[in-house]
Amino acid sequence: MIRVLRRHRNWLMIVIAVLALPFCVYFVKTDYSAIRSDDFAKMYGRTITLIEARRMARLFDLSLALGMSQFLQDVAGRAERDPQGQAYGEFILNLQILRHEAPRLGIRPAESEIVDRVRNLGAFRGPSGFDMGKYNDFVQNVLAPNGQTEAQIEELVRDELALERIKQLVTTGVDVSETESKADFEKGYSKLFVNVIRLSALDFAKDVKITDDEVWKYYEQHKADLKSFEKRKVDFVSLALTDEQKKLTGKERIDALQKLADHANDVTQALLEKGADFKQAAAKFEQPVQTTGEFSSAAPDPELMKDPQLSGGAFRLTPQEPVSDPIQVSDGFYILHLAGIVESRPLSLEEAKPQIVDAIKAKHTRELLLAKGNEIVQQLRQATAAGQPLSAVMEKAGVKAEKLPPFSLIDDSPKTLEQKPEAADVMMVKNAVADLEPGGVSDLFPSGNGAAIAILEKRESPDPAKYAEGKAAFEQRYLTNMRTVAFREWLRDRARDAGLKTSSREG
């Protein structure tokens, strides 16, 4: 484990700069909304079916409802639902890993531990501790409508306890010395004065010329990958709040949505009956059915653009499971039914030409940008080594330097540089200059629609008294981050060992 941490030492120094921000996710990533086959993924020599994946996705939602934020942060890399479905995919795959590794490591939480943890979940706590009323209400109004039972709560709590012990095992021996702590504190809180040279891809794109011969060669080389987008057509019913109900707030709005949810579940249950016809079942509940036109994932139907979950839900439907669960949007629920699929097909040269031209142009633009950017980097470094002014190099290259407001790698102030719209790529700048000495020139790094070069003008050390004041808190945060990195590295290695293969969308 110490070897792993040393391997990531330089990266850790950058992480020190963003202690107050979310981590870069180290987990295996997949786009859950993109998966359309009957198989979700393969790992440990077995197939995770789409049905199983959907069940585990509901466990993600249950974790949210139970307030298990740290558990979700560890397993899914975030503690909230995301519109692209990526958190669901990470949760499903990483939970498989944890459930495989826990028994292998001899970790089996006792029933008494599980019961005690359930009683201490925030969702069930009242002024006097565990509140049986809240528990029963949760079982009736949250679990039952989603086809879940108390067993799923115990299942998640068992996973949480196992995860905590795995983290303890994986991070044993991870520590921080006084010398490292002090050096990293100074590095993190020093004030940096930085100039940035930005290169726009648009300036290079205008010089790119593409011949018909290049287009033809690209087509011949990539013919197998040049396909049309699969298109879908869906029927749907929308159960929405009335205009008056949309004005409700608090408990009144929740109660109105709950009634809609109950009604949506009734409709769904009727649709799941053997031989059920979507339009007839909807008519039985007096729900008008609407039908979209054909649409692709890249260009959703206008009706489905009201919420990103709707398009993703449409592409999770299969001929075997053509009806969705109720999909909640801001003011109600949708139920989707797969009405048709237009399979992707190979594109002709003429059909593919626009995207081929775009691909070739992007490639040549990137090549020109990298060549020019790296040339400027080398010229700036040579000028620095020779003690020559950098302004002459920049003037010759036709570029200008932008002086950024002074900042620290760690900024605990309420309004940090990251929050300023004109510095959206400030984290890239921080990464670029973290290990530079005054006068140093960074490598070329991505920035906006192009690339940039950072020059560290000077570094002002923090007040020594600040370290004495915040030493304990800083060391704890630093240690927590080091242990998180160690755990995520372990999890990534386990995913590789599991032989993970995920289904993906074509074309």
C-alpha cells in the first residue's frame, strides 16, 4: 500500500490543493442510461442482467432516502442522483466488487451490528432516539411503493458495515509525518502569482484544409464504426400536478406528489400483467397516451427533453421489458412504453461525410494546437534558463499573458477563485503550477476550447502562525484524503481483476 501511495505522490500533492472540493472520481465509470442490451455488464465470470442492474439501481435510491451519504460517496463517488445515470452505474459495479471482496476477506457483520446500525439511521431518528413510527411510515410509504421490503434496508446496512471494515484494512499503515504535513501545508497555503497564456482551437481550425482523398481514406479505415444513431419511438402517459397543485409547497406538495406516485404505480402494475396492452391499460385508468416521433439519444424528442431522465429511460427499454417504472420529474411522473426501434445501420460515404470532416478537422486542429503550444513552452523555458525576458518570446509567437488574481492551492475563504465564472478552468491551472518553482513554465494543458500554459511568477509563503492554528485539522483532512486515494486505488485494481466488461451503445 505504501508503494501505491508513493506512486501517486505527485498526484496527491495536487489533491492537497483541492481538499475543500469533491474528489476526482477514481471508480469504474459507465453510462447506465446508455445501456440497452439485456446484459448490463460481465464481471467475475458471470453476467449482470439488466433486471439485476435495475434492482441495484433502486438500492441506490433507497440509500439516498435513508441518508447514507458517506456510503454513497464511497461506492458511487457522489451522494446524489445525477441526470446522466453515471452514479447508478458506478454504484452497481462497485457494490458488486464490495460484495465479492467482503467474504473473501472474512468480513461478515453480525446481526446485532446490523440491527444497531438500522436503529441509528438518520431517517428513523426522533428527539428520543429510534422512532418506530418513522420506521413504519418509511416501510409503508417508501419501500412498499417501490416493491422493496425491510430486507433491503438490512442489505444496505450490511454493505455499509462491510465497506467500513474493508476501508480500515486497505488503509492500514497510511499515515502522515510531521515533516510531510508541514511541507504540504506551506505548499497548499502559499499565495501564488500566475500568468496564463491561452491558445484557442478556433484560431488553428481556420487554417485546416481537408481534401476529398482524406475523407475517402478515413471512411475506408473507419467504415465499421460509422453508423447511424439507433432511433426509438415511445408511447407515454404523463401524470402531472395541476396548475394549482404546482403552487403548493412543503408537506402539501409532497402529499400531492405521493398521490400521483401511488396512481403511477397502479398504472404500472396493470401494464406489467401478462398480455397487457399499453394503450388499453392507460385508457382503463383514464390516462391519455401520447406518442413521440422517432428520436435518437443525440437528439431526443421535444417532449422527452423536459427532463434528462426521460430520454435515458427510453433507451433502457427493451422488447423483453418494454414498459418503464414511473419516472419522476419536477411536477409528476412519466410511464414510457417502447413503441418501436430503428436499428443503427452503416452510413454511406455521403451520409458520413459531415462527421468525417468534423473528425479530421478536429484531429488536424489538435495537432496544430499541440505543436504550437509545445513550441512556445520550449521557447519560454529556454528564455528562462538564459535569463531572457519572456515578453520577447510571447511577442514573437503572437500570444499574450493573462495575469490571474493571486490564489492559493487551498482556499478556505467563502468566495474562492473556483467560484468566479472567469476562472472556470482554475483547477487545471492549479494542477499545472502545483509543483513549479518561481519562474517555472508549465506543460501545455487543456483549457476551455483550446489549451494554455501557466507561468509561476512568484510564491509567497503563508504566515507560520497559521500552521500552528490549523495543524490538527489540516493533518486530519490530509490523512483522510490519503486514505480515500488508497481505497479508490484498491477498488480500481479489484475492478480490473474482476475482468469487468460493460455493455455500451453503438453508433
